[in-house]
Amino acid sequence: MLWAFLPIAALLTLTPGPATATVLSHAIRGGRRSALLTALGNGAGVLTWALLSALGVSALVAASEVAFVALKLVGGATLVYLGVRAVSGAGGDEVAAVVGRTGRAFRDGLATGLANPKLAVLFVALFPQFVPDRSSVLPAALGMAALVVAFDLVWFSALALVVDRAKRAFIGTRLARWIERVVGAVLIGLGIRVALEQR
């Protein structure tokens, strides 16, 4: 049934959200490598939620109002923090100058993936429909999550390449700084939306 999940995985990837904004922010500030590490971090978050879904933890988050609210507040705060950092330019020169320091990009992607309460609800509501009868839930859930991650990596790699090439043409200009601030503002807006959204 994984083939039936392919269009859903593609749609999940192409729908703009916190992961897209975080990857774009790192592409602008740190280049293609930083953006790809952010995408890998987000992918690790997606796989973690798939594993938790198979273990039943996602169902607990989806069913518990307290757990859902706590997670969405943490997720919203994380996105607002990343947005403020992008708007203020904090870390931009450091990321560009020190190519070897890539842990922050991966951590930001991981935080974005883990702090997304909609993933918990999505996996609980969506994944069971694609698990074949009498099949083990864990391999099926991880297989579907792997499809989402694969689509994400392809899409985010393309975005990172385009942004990195465009950035080289505008590096050091006011336009580059303005674009970074716009992406930061989008992250802040997404963070507020995540914190306020209902199930």
C-alpha cells in the first residue's frame, strides 16, 4: 500500500510550512550545505514521530489536550526563536564564515520537526489508513515516513540550490538582508500560528 501513499507524501512535502521556512532561512544564511543539514534534521524529526506513532505515543498526544497544547506552545516558541534570529541576523556571519560548524543547522531542523504538533495528529489520523490488514504497524509507519523524508530531501535540495545560487548574486547587498528578514518574519508568523492553532 506504500504506492498509494506516494501522492500524499508528495503533497505533504510541497505544502509550505515551518520546515520549508527553516530550510530557506538556513539556505540564505549558511548556504546549500546548511540548508541540507536542516532538511536532514527535519527528516529525523519526521521519522521520530513515525516511530512514536507506531508505539502509540502520537495517539496520546493527539488524545490529550494538555500534551497537545504543551507541544504546540513549544513548537511555536521554537519557530519564533528561529525567526527572531533570522530577522536580527544573529549567527548569519558565523554560519557563512565557519563552514565546519553545522550542528546548529541540523538541530534547528530537528527542533522544527519534533515541535510540530500536527505531525502527531497527522500520523495517528492518516497512517492507519495505509497499513495493510494483518501487517505490522512499525515497518509500515517507518516506510511511509521514509517516503515523506525522501520527498522532502529532493524538494529541499532543489530549493537550497536555487536559493544558494541566487544568494551568490546578491551576497552582501541590502536585498539579501531584506529577504532574510522576510523569511524570519514568516517563521515568526508560523510560530504564532502553531501556538494558536486548534487540532
